[in-house]
Amino acid sequence: MKKKFFLVMAAVVALTACNNEGKSGEQNADAPRSSELKIAYVDIEELDSTYNFCKDFKAEFEKKSKNADNTLNQKGQALQTQAAQFQQNLQSNKYTQQQAQSVNASLQKQQVDLQQLQQRLAAELQAESENYSKALRDSVQHFLAEYNKDKKYSIILSKAGDNVLYSDKSLDITKEVVAGLNKAYKPAAKTAEPAKAESKK
């Protein structure tokens, strides 16, 4: 099973800063002029490569993916060896009809089991990737909510690839945001890898 992991965080992270404190209710009802907007953006690709949470997840995910591949390859090769041996013995008339049916049924069951294992490991990796994406989004949004209490930005955008056609570098707060995220980040204790446990069966 060849699985490549691609980090996807495409949604715009938007925070509306309540910057109208001390103004009258009538003033608050007016739409803000563009000159009053305070805008910044975070470069998602840079955040992905410099935020320790992202780096730790990708390293751990790659290990688990490789381990799953190794488990499936080992079991697949073992099954192929058994199938080749079965064919050789069958051609040499080493089985009675009942024995041949029994061995063939066993091989077919192993094939089904291997396919189910592949699907389960793929589903586990997919679920882990989705949980990571949610945790990443939550951590960034939580940090920006605190960060913006002082900065008072009207909106903070995510810049990924060419989804923003032009941006002034003076609006880039990525390094400041990543520094704050890394300062707050506490790596979780590592847990046993399910694929490794499976390989021992």
C-alpha cells in the first residue's frame, strides 16, 4: 500500500476583531470603510514546515505508513509463497481432492483477511490524518483568538499556494504566529503503533 501524505489546510482562517469599542450604537451599525480594515495573513506552507506540531505529526505519520506498508508486504509475500507451493504440490499430485480443497479454502481466507487488514490500516491512517487536520485548525484558531486581542486585526487570512493573487509582505504575520504556536506547543506522549502490533500476529 503506497500512501503519500499531503497536508491540506485550505479553509480561510477568519477572525473578526471587535474594534469599535467606545463608539455609539449608530456608528457600530455603519459598515466599516476599507481604510479602517486591519488585515493580516498567515502563509500555510511556511506554517506547515516550521510549526513543530506539523513536523512531529508528519514524521510520526510517515513511520506508521511505512510500518503498515511493511506489514502488508510481508503478509502478501508469505501468502504468495504459500500459493506457489500449493500450485506446485497440486501439479505433483501430493494432495487428495479433499486436501486440495481445504488448502485452497485456507489460502482464499488468508487473501480476504489480507484485504480487510489493508482496508483497516488505510482507514486508521485516514482517520488519523483527519483528526490531525482538525487539531491543527483548532490550535491555530485558538492561538489567533488570543493573539488578536492585542493586535486587533479585522481579518486574518490563510495564504496557501496561489489562492491569494497578491499580498503585501508587510501583512505577513506567519513568523510571529509560528513562534507563538511553537512556544505553546507541548508534544503528546507517543503511543504504540497499531500496525506494529498487527505485524506480530
